[in-house]
Amino acid sequence: MENRKVVIAGGGVLGTQIGLICAYHGFDTTFWLRSESSIGRTTPKIERYSALMLEDLAKAKALIGNPIGGMLYPRGLIRSWQGITAEAIDALIEEGKKNFAEKVHIELDLAKALSGAYIVIESMTEEPKAKIGMYNAMRDLLDENTILCTNSSTLLPSMFAEYTGRPEKYCALHFANTIWKNNTGEVMGHPGTDPAIYQKVVEFAAAIGMVPLQLHKEQPGYILNSMLVPFLSAAQALWANGVADPETIDLTWRLATSAPAGPFQILDIVGLETAYNINQMKPAAQQEGTLENRMGKLLKEKIDRGETGVNAGKGFYDYTKK
């Protein structure tokens, strides 16, 4: 693809990772943010996640020759493990540093950010009104050929297609957290998505180191979150019902399944605001006394205390402790 300008609308946990993986793979990447205060919140994330990506690349050198190295290397950063050498990884590290320094930009002016973009990835909060407001602001500023994607975790693109002004050039492209290791790119169109545009998004996902996972129809939560969200909700229900504390629930899951993380550790990575927004979309969450209502209140208490997850230094766990 000749045009290599990517715009990320939003600087949250996953939005930051998406932008950085694009820059790492040589795409000129602009984060559009709402305000100076947004820059103050996003810049530390850019620094943190770019450092983690380079750190995991460096660690991958120790996996060379390991029989299970092919299962553990950062798949979004190294296109092929076969025949990889320490020298090749060092070259990737240097190229990554250069790309992060030269190809990552922050812009507050929406028109400037969107001008000339090949693809724009909306990565705003999981709140329909916020997304509609974003699309209304963008629709008259986008170039004619710009492709627009949403990274929404649970909402369908058909809910928003009419607001974009380009429904045929609009679809969903969803990523998993720690994008550079868990390199899934779920591509989901809506009934009005042009098949040629869908294919371009599939090709773009592959170009930024993802494995394109093509959905044949709309599904709330795609493939991954159709399985993950009920799992996380079940854990929150155990907590809200007073069955067990988060640490015990996590320990149970890790011991019984050999999983590296429990549901509340995953929630800390996802961010409690996202978990809260997803919970509040359930009608029962607005009804006093329901389980969903209790879950929402408990999450809101933590959010109001600033305990929003890993990036805040504290969520269900305290990450400031050494």
C-alpha cells in the first residue's frame, strides 16, 4: 500500500498499543487526542508500551534454540521465528527505536490529524453516544478514500455505519491486549461494507504483524470477547455476590487451568472503565438490587478512587509494590 498514514482516534490502553504496532511496522502514525490533558495521560502510555515492546524483543533472544521458543516469542514483532538470529533481533530493536522516534505523532487538531489518512482506527470508550459524536465530527473531514475502522470491543459496526458518512468504507478491526504478543486482528464488516474495503483491512492487519481473523457476519464481541466477556462477568458476579475475594477467584482459575492470569488480573489490564461501561450497557445494571447493579457500583467505587488498573498503578492489585 502506497499511503502509509494511520490515525488512531483515542489514546487509551489499546489505542496506544495499536498506534505503536503500526509505527513499529513502518506506518506513519498519528494519535488524535482531545486536549492537552489527554496528551498528559497518553504520553506515559506511549513510553511504557514502546519500552515493553522493545524489552520483549530483547528477551526473545534468550528463546533462540529453546524447543518452545516458537510458542513464546512476540509474534506481532517478529514475522517468522524460523531461522531467527540474535543479530536479526538486534536489527529489529534498532529499527523499532527509530520508527518510534520518527513515526509517532500526537495531534489535537482533528482536521490536520485526518488529512491524507489511509486508515483511521476509532478507539474511543465503549459508549455509543461518544462514538457517534466522534463520527459526526470526523465525517466531513475525512478524505474520500480513507478507510474508517472501529476497535469497539462489544458494539456492532452496523450501529454506527450511518453516522460515518462512508458506510461502505467502514468496518470493525479488533485487537487483543498486549497486541505485540497476542497478535489477533479480528475483521468484521456490516451488511453495507464494500467487500474490496474489507479485503484491504485484512491486508492492513497482516501488514502490521497481526493474524487477520475474518468474521463472516456481525457478532457482538467478535470471536474473542464473545468468550472473554462472559468469563470476566462470571468472575465479577462471584465477587459482587460475596462468594470469594478477587485474589481467591484468580488463584482458583490459575491453579485449575494453568492459566498465567486470573480474571481480575485480566480486568486490570483491560481497564476498569471499560469493564464498567460494558456492564452498564446491560439493562439490569440500571435496576436497583440486581447483581449487575451491584457489580456496577463496586466497579464505580474503585474507579472513583482512581483504581482503574495497571496503567493507574492500582486496580484489583497494587502495581506500585516491588
